[in-house]
Amino acid sequence: MTLVNWDALAESFDIHDPSQAQASAADNKLIAWPEILGMLEAFNSTPGQDPITNILDFGCGTGSFAAELTRRKYQVVGIDPAVEMIKKARQLYKDPHFIHSDAVNLLPSMCFDAVVSIMVFQFIADPNQTFKYLARHVRDGGILIIAVHSPEYVRASLAKGHRFQESENTAHPTLWIEFANRIRIEVFLRDLTSYTRDLAAEGFSLLQVATPPFTEDYINLYGRGSLEPLETPKFLIMAFQKVRV
Ligand SMILES: C[S@@+](CC[C@H](N)C(=O)[O-])C[C@H]1O[C@@H](n2cnc3c(N)ncnc32)[C@H](O)[C@@H]1O
């Protein structure tokens, strides 16, 4: 599978150095990553939990988070259905194992202590099939961490005219976000209740939720003078645990 829009964005998604990256990619590194890394560490220091050693980065893009995880001594596989994203990831980073694929085509034998997915699920129209496939690849007691745009942030951005737009057609309402080079990608808003309900059907229970505020670093680099609603947390980060059977 090749995703044309995402392929065209591969160059602008290198967030090696946030000061060189677009705000739309560097926000992950400056705001979401610390929270997610903290969730993994907290899980690993909780008595009674089997430690997380291997992680799947689902929708890894150009691989920067997967590479950060390998720096922290996790064994990491990154997968992404956009061929250009995976090409760029392989050019940039030697260590994580990068696969051009979607969850559907992963080997059934691949089983992970954790799956992390950053800014992917809001772009999937119907995530239930994907949840079902991913559930097969998380061990019992393992975790799934999903970070998406928070619905409140998207609504506040729409109100301010910041990067999100909605079609006027009430019969077929469509919401999209604009990235570099005026590339528009459709967005599907879901809240915590909806993720919790749909993942419960695949055997996951909610462990932790975070909505980290904008950091000073981000505001200093990208916030000043922008229309971005800096008072509304951008990320909804949810950790689910696969119930032991
Ligand atoms: C906003 S980027 C985020 C990339 C990376 N996780 C990051 O944080 O930099 C969204 C990624 O999701 C991938 N993607 C889109 N649809 C997908 C799907 N159905 N399954 C898995 N990945 C998908 C895209 O190819 C793209 O690399």
C-alpha cells in the first residue's frame, strides 16, 4: 500500500532537530514524547508488571520516535504504510527495524510488550479493524499507547482558523488538517470515551490518560504570533493495558 499524501510529507516530518522542523512535526518531540516516555518508564517501575523491552511504533513516519526508543535500550520495530516515510526512516536511523506495512500484514508471530502510535489514529476513518489487528500483536498484560489531537484542541483550532477546516456540506461533513505544501488530510475526531469503548471490545482497559500543556520550548519556537490555541492542550494521550487471560 502506498499513501500518496503521507509520502509527499516525508521530507517535512524529519524531527531530528525541532528548531529546523515544522511546528506540525516538532510538537510531538517537545510535548508528546516526554509524556509517553514517562508512561513507559512508570509502567516498568510498577511492581508486579512484566517489563516492557520490545515496542512496535505503529505509523512510525520517518522514525524519530522509534530511534529515541532504541537510544533508551528498547528493541524497536517501526511500521508505516507510506513507502517514502519508511525510506526516509531507514536513511536517517540504523537501529530500529523499519517495515513498510500496515498492521494487517504484520507477521502473526510478532508480539510486543508495547505498541505506541503517535498522531496516527485521527487519520484512520474506521479504526476498529486496526485495533483488532493490533490486539494480536500485544502480549497479555502489555500496553497500547495512542496519542492523537485532542478533540478540544481541534475545535479551538477550527474556531481560530488554525490549520483545521471543515466543509460546509452538512450532508457529508468533512474535517481536514493542512500540512506543508498545502497537503490536506482528513481527520476523524474521537474522544476518550470512544477509544475506551472500542478498545475494551479488543480486551484493553484504560490505564492512564494525559493531556500535557504546551511547553515553553514549543511556545518559544513556534507559538509566538501564531493562531494556534496555546491554552488548549494539543494531545490526548491514552495508555491501555491488554487484560491478562
Ligand atoms: C502525522 S504522521 C505521524 C508519524 C509519526 N508517528 C510521528 O509521530 O512523527 C501520521 C503517520 O501515520 C501513517 N498512517 C496513515 N494511515 C495509516 C494507517 N491506516 N495505518 C498505519 N499508519 C498510518 C502515515 O503514513 C504517517 O506516517
